[in-house]
Amino acid sequence: MARYKFYTADVFTNVIFGGNQLAVFPDGRGIPDSLMQKIAREFNLSETAFVFPPKEPRHTKQLRIFTPATELPFAGHPTVGTAYVLATIGEILLEEETTKVVFEEGVGPVGVAIHSQNGKPVSAYLTAAQLPQSGPNPPEPSTLAAILCLNEDDLLVGEWSSAAVSCGVPFLFVPVRDRDALRRASVNREHWNSHLKSFWAPHLYVFCFEPERQGSDLRARMFAPAMGIEEDPATGAAASALAGYLGVRNSISSGVLQWTVEQGFEMGRPSILDVQAEKVDGQIVAVRVGGQSVMVSEGAIEIPEGLLKND
């Protein structure tokens, strides 16, 4: 019987039972790929992260990330949350107020800055490995409205038309007119299957510029049936791509643009994500996403040796 330690944390929050839940296995050596997928399905959280020694000695760790349905090449809240967990349990040593690490992920090396106070981690911020990439034109507003169970006039058009963007994982950004429209949004699976399931960006990120919390810039919800996620409380990969969507629409040519995003409020798991886009001569040259995390639990899974060999 092999015993694998795990920890859970709430990410993009400073309060337990808020934010997005994450399970982290700090040593995943010996677990086959298909069994990692089964473990992620057993936890049934948005993502479960498995940590391995790096392939390149100059990097910190290798990270593999699974939703209940699939493995992801990159995801924000597991990257940020795993950095926080490993720093908390001493797997990453915090020698200064800011400690920089590099995780090997499917999209390539992802840099993370861990901020600490009195030797304990407080927050972590990733730098996206891939700059924002625009995708093909999305379906018509009438089709998107039907997919989201909204009226067509709930969707913004013109400068704020829907668009597909990726920083490793493609999302379809759908701005709506107000918080009421955002609250009413839900996915019609029949329409989604017909129009978005095979689209370049099947994951829906719906947002409005009417946040609830003072200090926030916008409010968002994320629906990802293709990932086996009905709704996600906080989505760092989407926030990375959001920096691309917002950054190209901002007239500032050079400088750092910042937004505070609230997500998960409709689910009862309030999450706060800090998003940055750095521009030089009109081009986005860096995207950063981060926030706070809190530890929740620890435990172990005992797996029969035969299952590890034969899975």
C-alpha cells in the first residue's frame, strides 16, 4: 500500500471557505497518468495538482494539473495555490519577502513570485508563460445569448464585443451590461453542444463592469462544461487571457495596467484576483495574475501497489 500525502487550500481569498478549492499532492512520483485523473475525479474540485521534481535542475518543480475531466496545460489557481501550499509546508524555502520560483507546466516554464511576512506566505503571483493570443470570431450575439439563457440586449457590442483569447487555455469572453444579467447567466447545454463544444474557445467567461465590492473593477463568472466544471469560483488562466482582452482595448501605449476581478460571488465562494498587463509601444509584453490563499486541510490517500503498477 502506497501512501500519498495531500493538502487542500482555498485560493484567491484570505478567508477559509472562500475562493477556489485546490488539492495539492506535493510528491506525485509513482502515480500513473490515468490514476491522477481518477484521483482528480474523486476530489471533484475544479483542479487537483500533482508535484514532481523538475526536468530542468534550474527550475523549482514540475506541475501537472487535472480537472475532474481532463489534464490542463496551464491553470492559474493551481499554480498560485500550489506555490502557496509548498511554501507553507516548507517545500519552498522563503528567504526574503519575495521568493521567485519556476514551475514546469504544459505551456512551458511559469514564473511565480511568493510574497511573505514573518517567514510565512501571504500571496503569490504568476507570470503567464504565453502572451495573449486572439482566436477566431465567436458565434453571433443572438447565439451566445441563447447559450447563456440571456436576452441579446444583455450582451455588450461594439468595442466590448465578445472575443476569444488564450494564454495557454482558450476562453470566450462575453461582456454583459450589468450585474443582473451576469446573475441570470447559465449554460444551455443543448445550445452549447451545437455551437461551442467544438469551438476554439469553448469555455465561457462572462463579466460586467459593475462589481459589488469597493476596489474591484469588474465581476466575472466562468462556465466550462468541456472541463467538467459547471462553474468555477476563480479562474486564473481566464484572468490571464482577460488581461489580453482588456489590454488591447486600453489606449495606454506603455505602462502597467491593473484590474481587480471579483468572481465566485454567485456561488457563495467570493474570490478576488489581481490582474496586470504590461505594455510597451502598444504591445502586451507580460501578463501577471495573483492573490492570497489560505490552508484548509491535510490528509493522505492509500493506494494498493497493484493499482499503481497496473492502472
